[in-house]
Amino acid sequence: MKRHSLLRIIGIVALLLAGVIATAPAFLNAQDPAETQVAPKPSQDVAEGDAKDGEAKPRPTNRRAVIIELHEDINPLSGALLKRKFQEAVDSDVDVIILDIHSPGGFTSVTFEMMDMILDAKDVETVAYIEKDAISGAALISLACDRIIMLPGARMGDAGEIVMGEDGAFRYTPAKSRSVVAQKARDTAEATGRPVTLAEKMSDKDMIVFEATHKVDGRVRYISDKEWKTLKDADQWNKGKPIREAGKEMFFTVNGRRAVELGMANQTIQSRDELADALGVQSPIPIKKRTWVDTLVLVLNSGFVTFLLLVIGMIALVIELGAPGMGVGGLLAILCFGLFFWSRFLGGTAGWLEVMLFAIGLAFIAAEIFVIPGFGVAGVSGLALTLGSLVMASRRVLLPTSSEDLASLGMDAFTVLGAFLGFLVALMLLANYIGEIPGLSRLTLKPQVALSGAAAVDIDSEEMLPGWQRVETGDVGETLSALRPSGKMQFGDHVVDVVTEGDFVDPGVSVKVIGKQGSRVVVRPV
């Protein structure tokens, strides 16, 4: 029985690994960035000229474009889905990728990854289309695009980084932390030819931005109060009034019209119907909509569904170990844990390390139950590896580097530990009431009865008792086989499965029962 149970665990782990291996190649291929030829980004002069004119320059009308929607907060899961859609668009050889952005922002680390992905896409033109709001991280993603097209009343900006305080209230991060976001905004604006000072002002509320005009050639630039103090040729510039959207104690936020005036956006249009003409692409522009797989991944990554998958998977695994052969319990356990890791693979938070740690953890637990007596290092290590791998599979980074990472780690750990506690509670309920549950009562052993006419009488229950129920602590028997450390002992007319405390015992040696743990009988040489 022990060997069969151990083999079933090994079989379940093998099938789980096989399922993940079968689905991983397509995901990994979608995640590998294609090699591209470097094409120049538009220069700052060209970008600012387009923005001030508010009109797009003539472009070929036979170009192909595709729209990818970002209509949610930016998190590891939505970021992974956007990455996959973006890479699919690049691989399809379109000329223009349009990001339809309507988002309040989200994780800073994911935002930076999205910005780098867009900046690295050298062989396609990237366009940020803002119909409503691109706030915080969504505004920074827009900055990374080659062009920004907005509706006149759309908003962009306010990229101030916020964290949750100890009292649960959100606050803006200190200046030291904001400097990272500010520098990223400056570098991105410089790469895409937009006013770097206004881009920095999106994340720095302490600075004030002025409009300065060159005294000789009339050039206009935007400069902060900090930069003005260190400007070497300040005498050649006329310092104007502060930009009204870039004053003290405010993050730079503008609507579409004002964004074009200040050079942050290239042009405004009245509706999406004008988008194809503005970009000179074929109409209608197809939209890469979310597929049923994307929706399923989102659902499976939600906290409640994750909780259910883990609880049901653990219970099913225990039920499988208590029933002979591969049954519904084993298949259900494979399904639950397979869906968990598959959704994490596609969500971009899990890799082979988490799957291997989970498998090793199950192997340690199986060894503790069926091979090594007691509950010691192997059992504790296996439990820690199993639960730890489930937490790791839900995270992009294991060690938190910011308050949002710490909060995310706490939520992931809470979900996994909550599922484990739910499993323990369900296990206790099943142990007490499994015989009364329809469909599961067949997993319990019941006394056999013999029928005599219409009456049923109990067979001698003493003869039906298994060997481990016939011995008590202090009984003495003789080993029939070598105990290494488990084996068989002769007690009267019955054979009992026993295990030592770790010592090896030869056949024909008298042993004494020193303890019982359920069906496990522990013996020691006399």
C-alpha cells in the first residue's frame, strides 16, 4: 500500500510536469523578443514641429496597423498580456502598433518594462492613442511611443509615485524614490524627442517649469527653476512665466489641446474614426482583442480562484492517496495544480524553478510519509518547498524592493497560507463526515455483513481487523523480513507492517512495539 501510494505521488508529479512542459513552448516562443534592425527614432526637432503644427505629416496610405488596448491598471499580469500581444504584433510585420491607452497606472517596475519594450521596438512605429485618461504609469508608457495622438479633452500626466503607509493611506514617495522615476521620464522623453523638463515634472511636484525664449533666434525651451540656477548661458534667455500646469506642489497633467501646444503630444483628433487618416494606414484598423485564453488566465490568477484551485488540489491529492489506483482524486489534483502553474506561466510570474521546487517538495513529503519514520526534516522541508513554490509562482520578483512589492508579497503569501489552512479545515471535516457524503462514502471501510434470508448479521469483527489494530504498545513479536527501516513482524498468527526508529534489523529478531501512530507501528529490538 505504501509503495503504491508513493508511486501515485510520483505519477501525479510526472503528469503535472508533462502538462506544463506541453504548454510552455508556445508561451516561451511568444516571450522571446525577435531580432530587429535598428531604425532611427524621430528627432526632437521633428517631434516638436509636428506637435506645434498639430497635424501629421503625409504618410503612405498602404501601411498596416494594429490596435492593442490597455484599458486596466498596470500590474504583472496585465503587463505580461500586453507583452505577448505586442510581440505578436511585431512578429506579424505590421508597420504601426497603436496602443489604445486608458489606464490609471500601476506597478512602477512593470511600467518600466513596458517602456523599455516599446523603446526597443525599432522596426515598427509605435503610437499612443489616448481617448480618455493616461495617468501615472500609463502616461510614462505614452512617452515611450514614437507618436502621441489624443482627443482634445483627454488627459495625460500625474506620474507621481505613491505608496501605502502604515495606516493604510496612500502617500507620495519621498524625493529620493521619485528621482528614479523622474530620471526615467527624462531619458524616455529625450529618446522620443519631447520636452524633457515637462516629462520630469510629471513625477516631481517640487520643481517649477518656466517657458524661456532665446534672445537672438527666438527659440523656445522649457526649463525648471533648479536648472535655471545652474544655466551657464542664462543671460541669453528671457525667462517667462511658469507653465500653469507645472507650478509648485503639482504634477504636470495636461489635456490633448494643451499637450500639443507644449510639444508633449503630436496632434489631436476628434474620434477614433480619424485615426487611420492621421497615421496614413489602411482602414479599418484591426484590434487585437483579448482571447478566451487571456480571459481564462486573468480569472485563474485572481485571488479567490487561486484559493479554490489550491484547496481543491490539496484535498484531491489526499483523497487519491487513500484510494487504490489512479482515480478522480489524482486527475482532479493534476487539473488544479496544472491550471495554477499554466496560468502563472502565461501570466509571466512562474518559471521552471517554481515547478521543480513544487515537485521536489512533494517528493520530500512522500518520502517522509512512506519511507522515513516520524515527521522531521524531510517533512518540514517538503512543506516549506511546496508552499514556497506556490508563493514564488505568483510573483515576478521574490524579494520586495518597494512598498508595493512588499504589499504584493503579503497578499500572495496570505492567499497560499489561507488555502493551506482551508485545506486543513476541510481535511478535518472530511475525516469526520466523509462516510456521510454521497459519492465519497465508498472511500471508507465499513464492516462486512452476511445475509441470512432477509436478516443481516455482522461477521466477527475480530477476524476483519488489520494487523496494525491487533497489536498494542508493549507487545513483542519476531521480524519476518529485514527492517530497513520498514518491514514485517510476526505477532501470533498475524503479520504486521512495522517500522523502526531508523535502525536496520535482521530477520528472526525479537522486537517490541514502542508506539503507534495511526496505522504506523514503531518497534525496537528487544
